[in-house]
Amino acid sequence: MSDDTIENESGTFEIGETTVHRLGFGAMRITGENIIGAPDDEETAREVLEHAVELGVDLVDTADSYGPGVSERLIGEALGDRDDVLVATKAGLLRNSDGEWLAHGDPDYIRNQVLTSLDRLRTDTIDLYQFHRPDPDTPFEDSVQTFAELQDDGFVREVGLSNVSVEQLETAREYVDVATVQNRYNLADRSSADVLEVCEDEDIGFIPWAPIDADDIDAVGDVVDEIAEAHDATRRQVALAWHLHHSDVVLPIPGTSSPEHLESNVAASQLSLDDEEVRRLTEASE
């Protein structure tokens, strides 16, 4: 499939008042090794971001902890404050030189982080601001209320959550309209199926992270390989196509630092699976 024929045909979903294509781009991999520091080739990273938009991707997901700060900076440099791209970022995790991810949901910290994210992304308002992970040392309600206050103050347009349970989602909705939830979910890992069900009932966008994890695909590899061969597609394309067929609220955000992998991922939106193939993939890990 040539570059000229690759288009994002993933359908659309409304995040708040903004309509985006359901297949987005996850910008974690445009950083250095172990998601720390800058990538070896920053120019290529910016080109990947620009090319994603050229292919019809208008949902870009990142976090202040990717780098930390590197992914947001590169997005700001490559895309700026575009009206035709929704940029989602997150706060609530600290990083250290060992690569650890440390939950930190203190309200004052979040209020500080939104200012740094605004600066790096070169915008006056963050399109979608997500609480990256509940912090056991900070009351969940305090963290969520801070995000609601940032929305009231005009710093963020929409609020999302990440790595939450059904109970936490319902608690958060008492304080703020939740536009999206980002939890781990893929062909083999359905641990957040109950959260997805709530999102479907309430028309909340569900952003699966690790949507094409190689190890998880291996766990159901026989079925994936049969369907991939039938469509002359790759394993990852089949996995992404399954996400898009599985639920209308699912917004997969595969990430890459490679222009070739980017094109392959977007091409997956043009892969049409029949009902039987979707059923086989869905039941493969059950």
C-alpha cells in the first residue's frame, strides 16, 4: 500500500465538542530509551508527528512524564497549537533516572504541571488533560477536583482519567464531566472490560494503552496469524482493526518513532474484519 492511498478511515468520535478520528497517535515512543531523555534523532520524531497529521490522525496523546517533558516539547515544536488536532496530555506521575513511574497526585503539583505542559505544548488551553494514575498518598477526590478546577479556570478544555477502576470513574464523575478513560486493554488483556462497559453506556471515549503489545498478541497468536494471512496484513494491523471493530467508543493510540510503522498503523484503519473474525479475536483470550 503506497503512502498516497493510506488514509485514516477509523470513523470518528466526539471528545467533548471536538470530533476526532478514532485511530490516534501515542507519542510516548518519540523519546529516548526507557522513555527518558530526548530521542537520538529529534528531527525524525518531529517528522513522524507531522506525517501522522498528513495521514489524517487528529488525536495525539502524550504525558508530561514522557521524557519527562520531551514528548510534549517535540509536539509543541512540530504541531504547535493547531485547530485541527486534539492534543491530550497527562499529569500525575513522577520519573527518576532509574526510569521508575511514581504516582504523585498532589493538587499543588498538578497545578504546577499544567503550566509546564501549556508552555511545552505552545498553547493557551490543553485540549484534554488526563489524571495519569491515582496516588495512594493523595485522596482521589482531591486530585480529581483539581482537574475540575483547572477546567473551570480555562487551563484545560476536557478532563480525562487513566488507570482507574469503575468505582473511581464513578467517583470522578461526581466532580467533573469525564470525557475519556485511558486504561490498559488489548486482545489478551481485558482486565478493564468493566470500565469499557461503563464508557459504552455513558458515551465516554475509551483509550486503550498498549493496544498492540507484542507479548499480548503472542498469547493469541494463532488466531491473529490466520486472520492476518487472510487479509495480507500484519499482526499489529489485525490487532488495531479489532479495537476499531470491537467498540464504537474505543480510540486506539498506537505509538512509534518510525515513519514506516506509522503508515502501517494508519493503514490498519482500512482493514475490514467480518463479524466472525471479530468474534474469534474477541473470544481468543476468554
